[in-house]
Amino acid sequence: MKIFVTGGAGFIGSALVRYLVSEIGADVLNYDKLTYAGNLASLRSIDNSPNYRFIKGDICDFDVLQSAINDFQPDYVMHLAAESHVDRSITGAREFVDTNIIGTFNMLEASRAYWNALTNENKAKFRFLHISTDEVYGSLGEEGLFEETTPYDPSSPYSASKAASDHLVKAWYRTYGFPALVSNCSNNYGPYHFPEKLIPLNILNALEGKPITVYGKGENIRDWLYVEDHARALFTIVSKGRLGETYNVGGRNERTNIEVINTICAIMDEMRPQNAPHSRLITFVKDRPGHDLRYAIDATKLETELGWKAQENFDSGIEKTVRWYLENEEWWRPLRGGVYSGERLGVL
């Protein structure tokens, strides 16, 4: 089995690539631009695997992309390459439009040309999975869950660009019969997460005695999904899912942001008691513009139709995550010191 993965040096992408290479035994080509959030150090454990290779490439460069796909001859394409940070999209939307919309168009056209040239047998095996986000659905009230049929209602430049890319993929399936699927996931967390997002940022802030920043009153709710559970879900979807379908991936772990922060502080008090209580570092800051109140995924379709279940709950996953950051300074220190030091992003 040959799998072409875009964005495989990113957070979710690297977890997927490690899983495909080590657990599935697939031949994997990782195609990644290596933006600030791409990090080949996340893939050191498989660097020397005979079934893994890497190409530095941009999905916005159609000719290079098409050549890579044609040369590798994949059975599956798993498209994760994207600009993904809401705060950055608020002040720099152009990159999100270019990568998430134009880049996905390029992925579809390069993959469709490759697919059209295959023999009938290989054509029938080929699949294209576009990995997206629950943020395309907008904001929930206190009740209800996002389902695959929930109307799109994006709030940020990031979620709008992902919504557009989802629509492109579905249109290519309906217009051209292109064998594509879409997945929409809830907030991921776990090892190798670039330290600009809520959980890794504030684990490191707590470790270094810096302010632990919480937007607004910390009442916004997210459904948290351990990244290794997500990697398993993605392979399940691309290998077993029905073509043209959308599958929502969620961990059934709703938490307010302040609950997440309090949990991190409690774990840090246990693992680094000399600096306790870490809750003294919590600082409430002005809310993010257009901050959605609540996300929550209904993963029933994925669970019942394809048999996937999350293995981690939030309590077990967050403890593993905190411990990983405490034990792997050699991974995050170069990022914290030279790429992003933890300053507030997305301020108008």
C-alpha cells in the first residue's frame, strides 16, 4: 500500500505518518513545505524506515506536486497540508486562502489527472481523503452536536478557507466522479504539537513560570481528541469509508478552556511540585475576535459504520501530553527559542 501524505511534518500529519509507517507498514511519501509549523524532528523515529521518504514541496506549486504524485504512484492520497491557526488567520488571511483553497484545488486536479490515467483495477482502488475541521460548522449553543449534515457557518478566515476547500472536494466527487472523502475533526492535542495552541502553549508557560493566558472568561468549550486516536481514525476512513461521504471525528471530551487550564495546572503541581500552585499564573486576556462559543462532534457515524473508537479520554490523554512536554525539551526548545516564543497572536 502506497500513501501520499501532504503536511506530514505538521502536528496531525506527523502522527499519521508515524502510524502509517510503524503500525500499518504502508509505503509513505511525506510531501511538506516545512512552514514554521512543520518539523522533521517529529519524524525522527521513522527517519531510517525503508518504507518512508520525504519531499519538501508546496501544494501551491502545481508542477512539482503533480510530478511527485505521478512518480510515487499512490493508492491513497491523504491531504492534511494547511494553514491552521485561527489567531494567525485574523491578521494574515491571504496565506490561508492561498494554501487552504488554491492548494486544495491543486491537490484535486493533480490527483484527478493521475487517477484518470490509471488502469481500471488501480482506478477502483484509489482514494483521496481531505482532512478538515469542525470549525467549518460555526458555533454551537449549550445543546446539540455537530453532525455531518450540520450546515456550514464559519466564523474566522481559517474556518472559511477550510469550508471552501471542503466544498471543492465534494464538488469534484459529484462532478467528476473523483473518489474523494472528507473528515472533520474536533480539537486535537498530544505530543509534537507546535506550541502556539492552547494546550502546548500553556504547558510550557506553566513550566517556565510565565502567565497562563485564557481568552475572555475561559467559558468557550471544545471537544478534545487525542492526536493518535485521530491518526487511527483517518486511516480507517480512507481505507473503509464510503466515497463521497463526510465523517466527523471527535473524542467526546467536552471541556471549557478554563477546565483545560485547571487540569494542566493540577498535573503540573503533581509533576513539578516545587513550583506549585501553577494556577497562580492564570491570566485572563481580551477575547479573540469572533471566538466561537462551543464545538462538539457527534462521531456516531464513524463509530457505528466503520467501527472506530477513541482509546484515550481527556484525563488520560492530557496527562500523557504534559508528561511528554516535560520529557522532550530537545524537541520544543528550538521552537520556543527561535520560531515562536509565546507572544499573543491575532490581535486586531
